[in-house]
Amino acid sequence: MQRYTPKPGSLFTLIALLTFSYFGLIPSTALGQALTTRQAPAPIHSNFCPAYVQSELYRPRTRQITVGPQDNWISAIRGALPGTEILLQDGDYFLGSTYTVTIPEEVTVRSASGNRNAVTIIGQGYGPGAEALMVTGKNVTLADLSITQVRNHGIAIKGESGANGTHIYNVNLYDIGTQMIKGTKGPQDAVIACSAMGYSANGVRGDYIAAIDVHGPQDLLIRDNYIYNFMGDGTGCEVDIDCGAYMGRHPAILIWNEGARGTIIERNVMIENYRSIALGLDRGHEDGIIRNNFIFRSQPGDAGIELRTANNTLVAHNTVYVENYIGAIEVSPGTNNRIYNNFISAYFRTRDGATFTEDGNLFDLEPSDLLQAGDSHLLDNSRAIGAGVSLPDILTYVTDDIDGDLVGLPAVAGLVKGNTLESQRIVHPDGFSDDLLAVLEDGKITAIIHGGAAGIEFGVERVAFDLEI
């Protein structure tokens, strides 16, 4: 890729000004239209959610098979050879008495139109046990479709069968009896992105519900999803099985157990969930990152983010409003957990003498701080401006905001830069531009120079200068 060298001297305009910081939030529009039982809101963060065939997750296959609702679509999927792309024509696909449709390795199943609301896989409701789609091989992709009315799981990822490298993209899962996406026995390198998971009014039965519940994954990425209404009904465990209150109701995202490691959870919008994100939950998780997520709940519930037997976790630039709970972020014993630059509605809740490192957090988030309640964008005059800290973790692991804008641009919110002297865009006569960020570190000014033109990125350079005072 061609590299643009910024003009000498453009750094020196940086020193006098201040950087704004908005804790991962961006001035923009409201959340979207009301939910219906047939359609959840489209992905909000369009910078990261292009059409599947234009996305970084697109996997070209060597053959295509097109099927419709009246064809033997179940056999077409089960019998697909490696390298096959199954294209589903618009319509409703009924599972009938089929418990699950297994998907072998190196196969893509997606709608032909690319419209996830035009292709819906429909089960028999919450009665007979069922898992709609079951991934049993490596490098499977599911994209651009909807799944509903299944008792157990909409998508099952079977790590014990070699289901590594699973990609789930722009999938709409709603009104499913327990966990909508369930992973078992350590699937590796999975991505769940740009999808919607949730419940319509009166769609929940029991408390054993989750958007994503994965046992023992390695290097799982959960990004840019819309997750809503995982409240539970307080009646007990699973659908129509009464076993008392299950774990105080299940987190909407739970990653745990069997060597879970390396999970990144970022840029998800999570609305009205009893518990939103949990790592470990007494069974362990190592090396996680939870960043740039927006969590909002206007009714009583539990914590927004939980670390319980989680080690070496970074929790940064999240915005968490939880009504009527004493800990927006809850921490149990673990090692090397760091919590930076979060804008939250209540102080941390610590259990069993837990210790962790924290800095740059604000603890008094109110709905009035947002453009409107449940909207993931702050007011322009927010008191959060300038309240964050710059630390090595932040500069390394939080390089952009929830909308993907480069950290360091004063015209874009979502920038937490305590100790930052200034950031500025300079446009040169040749049409190129530099996005410049000057950071005061150990007596030096470090300038991060991000060159580009017309949205094309040419690279990042860092230049350090001695600070003379």
C-alpha cells in the first residue's frame, strides 16, 4: 500500500490546544425504529457493517447452490461439499419436526438477496427441543438471514466437532427459548458481528436466556451487535421447566469455562438486559478486552459488566447505565484486571476482596447525559469531556471510538485523552490530510500522525520530541 509522508512542521500547530473526550460516544442520530416481532433494528455502526459480500469476513466459495422454501433446503445444506455457498431465496423456511440442520466444514449459508429480514428460518416454537442451525465443521459462515421460534438455540457452534473459524454476520435472532447462539467445548477464532438478538414483547419464558453463551472459546470476537430485552421473567430456569431462580438470571453475553481465553467484546449496543456482559462467572476467563460498548437499562436488574474469576482483562471506554443497582461494573477476585475511562451510573461493586486497577472513570451517568434515554451519544457539552486518562493500554487497545472514528480528532467524539495536548486535522493543497494527535508522555510530546485522503488510510507514524518548558 502506498504510504503518504506528512509535511514537516505540521506538528507544531498541535501544542497549544486541548483534546475533547467523550467516553466512546459520538454525536449522531437516535437508536432507530421500534422493534417488531419480525424485524430488529439494522446494525447501527455502519462503518463496521457493510454488506456481507463487501465485508472483511466475506469468504469466496468455489460453487453456489440456490434453493427456495419449497425445495429440499435442509438436505442441500447438510449435504453441501466443502467450498459451497448455499443461497436461500426470499421466504420462510420451516424446520417442522427437524431437530437441527447440521452445517459441514467450509460452507456458507446466506440469503441470496442479502436482506436478513427476507429469509426467516422458523421452528415449532418453545415446545419441542430444537437447535435450528448446528455448525459441525471449520470455517462455516452464516449471514444475512433470520431465525426465530426455536426452543433451545438458534445457532449451535460445536467446538468438540471441530467448529473453528465460525463467522456469524448480519443475522437476526429473536424469540428463541434459551441461548440464541450457544458454543460448546472451546471453538476457536469465531466472529459474531453486525447481528441483532433479542425478544419481542412477551417473548421471554424463564430466566435461562442469553444472546451469546460460549464455553471455552479461544480468540472469540463479538462486535457491533444490537442485543435487547434479555430480562427473564423470574419464573425459573428454562422455558417451561421450573427450577427456581437461575443464577439471578443469565447474562446476555456470557463467556466462560473450559479454558476460555482472548475474547474481545466491542462496540455492541445492549438495551434493557437484566445482566449484559460477563466473563468467567466462577469458571474462568483469561486475557479479555471489553471496550466501546453501550449498555442501558431503565428497569431494575443486575450489573452491566461482570468480571468473576477473569484474569488480565481490560475494561475501557464503555458507557453503562443500569437503573437501581449498586454496581454498574462488578468485580470478583482476579489478577491484572484494569478498568479505565468508563462512564457509568454507579461505582464499582467488588466481591470477596477483589483488587484491580482503575483510572479515568466517571460514576454518575444519568439518562440526561445522553441525547435521549437509551441513545448511545452524549450531549455536546457533556461534563465527561476531558475527564479520561491516556495510558499504554488505552493507546494500544482503544485506537478508535464506537463508530470507528480515529482517536484524536476533536470533531469526533469518543476520544478519551487525558494528558493529551491537542489533536487536529490538517488538509494540504494536494488533497491529502493528516490526523494528528500530540500526547504528553514522560516529558516528551509523542505525535501520532495518521495520513489519508478521501477516506483512504495510508498508515500511522509516531514521532517524539523533547518537551521544553
